[in-house]
Amino acid sequence: MRFSLVSDAAAAEFDDLLSAALPGVEADEPGTLVYLVHRVADPLERVVTAVYADAAAHETHNARPGMAALLARLPELTSSVLVEEHSSVTGFAHLPAKELV
């Protein structure tokens, strides 16, 4: 997902909302396998990589209070949101805990 944020203040709020929500996601959502938030060259862009065990895990994720709060704020915080859904063909991931750059 790529989020185009409308201002520096919107980017800060987006980051804060995700930072507040993600500890609960990590602790309580075994079906959310990967959730990474990336900054890119444009300071008003964020890219989120999310991998879910199944569609039910994705629905559970979006329904949790912290994520629902973020979703409710997206119309005011963003000028556009691009969502692409992918299914794996092949690959692997080495994910050392807390050391992703």
C-alpha cells in the first residue's frame, strides 16, 4: 500500500497512529505475518508491506480499534492511497526480529 500524505503534520499523525496500533497487532494478531512501514524518498509518502495468513486475518486486522482509527482518518490525512494485492509465486524471507532496516 502506498499512502500519499497531504502535509508534514498529516505524515506525523499517520506515523503516530501506526506506532500506537502496531504493538497490539504484533501481540494479538498471529494471522498478521508481516507488517512493515517504510519511508521513501518523498517525505510525504509511506509504503506499507503487509502479509496475512488469510482473508480472515486481514479482516481481523482492519477491525482492531487502532487500525480502525487510522482508516477513519485516512480521508483527511491522504491525497491518495494505492492498494495492490499480491499472491506469492516464489521467494523467501529472512526476518531477524527487530533488526529490519
